[in-house]
Amino acid sequence: MNQERRKNIVELLEKQGTVTNAELMERFDISIETVRRDLAFLEKEGFLERVYGGAVRKKFMNTEPDYANREKENFAEKQAIAKETEKLIHIKDTVFFDVGTTVLQLARFLDKNKEISAFTNSLRTAIVLSEKGMSVIVPGGNLRDGEFSISGSLAENNFSHFNVETAIIGVGGITEDGITDFIPEEAALRQKVIKNANKVIAVADYSKFGVRAMCNVCKPDEIDVLVTDSKAPKSLLLKLEKMGVQIIVANV
């Protein structure tokens, strides 16, 4: 019984990224003491990290999920995050748009009357912004199949010559240690852009919390703003806030 229930808790975490004590008590009809024992056991086994009121997924990932699946997952959360992030972009700003499905949603919601100058290494995002009449600069470099992103040393060199007011950074995983991602070349390009940006805004839905991908991108103190959704674990948001990150939560 314990083994099956704990297996189900892990599967729930894989799907949601976070669970609450109350949710587990109701779903499995168990006491708070049993919930705490289960979470303590699973934390010891390396499946999760206990936080106030529940747990978050703790998982090392070395491969990126398929783009088509990522685009459909947590669609409502990504749209809500995009709408909140759009408010942070000002008229005639210079803005870097990272690779990623949440950033692509932002491009779709962006008010064309803001007349920004856009830099992006995502061809999907470049097309959306260009159709809105924005000035768009893309780098040379290696094109990644499926993602249609550009990276590599040529792209890094191209973007190292530009300063931007705002950098919108996608997230593969986020913990209290910072942001991580899956593709070394794209992580390196993000690092270049972050260095040359006045403001860094990271966008991440709740499923990215507690995930540690294989490539380090930046520490929490290199992020100015994190825009997420109301399902994100509050304890981790509080830790990041104490490190100086402004947290904006989009209600879903």
C-alpha cells in the first residue's frame, strides 16, 4: 500500500511539478502524519524536495522535452505569464527574446504599437515579431532542427556587440541555485545576453520549478524579475525574493 501510494505521488509530481499536503491528504485519504512520512521517504530517495505545505519535484534532466509537446503543456499558464510580462515592455525598448514556448506566447501578445527593436535567436519568434511590424535582428549561427533556434560561437559573437534594455529569458529548470537549461550552446548565448542587458526577466511556468537541467545559465542574483503562475511553489518563490528577485505571479 505504501509503495503504490508513493509511486503515485512521484507520478503526480512528474505531471504537476509541485504538490501540497492538503492535496495528498484528500487524494489518498490519508492523515498529515502519513503525508509527512511519505514525503520524507521520497525526499531521502531523491525524488523531491520538501517545502512549506508540500513538495516540489527534484529532478536532474539532461534531455529537453519535444517542442510540440512543450508548446501544448501548461498552455493557459504560459499565456497568463506572457500577458503579465508584456506589461513590462515599454515603447521603443530594445528587447532580447529568448528561445522557448512561453517567450513565443509573449511575442504573440506583444502590442505592435510599442515599436520595439527586437533581438532573438528564435526564428519562430522572429516571424511573429516581424509580422507585427517590429524591427527584428537575428544572428548567424547553427540552426537547431525542430526548435528553429540559432546558437553557436557565431551567434554569441553577433549578439556580444549589442546592449539591450530588457532580456526575456526562457527557463529549462529553476531552483534556489538559479536557472539551468538543456542545450549548452543556447545556455552560453543566454549568458552573453544577460551580461549586456540592463534588466533580465525570466519567464517560467510552475512545471520548471525543482528541475535542474544539465547546463547552468545564471544565478538568482543575475535575474531582476521572475514572472510565473499561481501554481509555482510559494516557498521557493519566497527564497528567490529574499535573494533580490522581484516575483510577479500571474493568476490562472
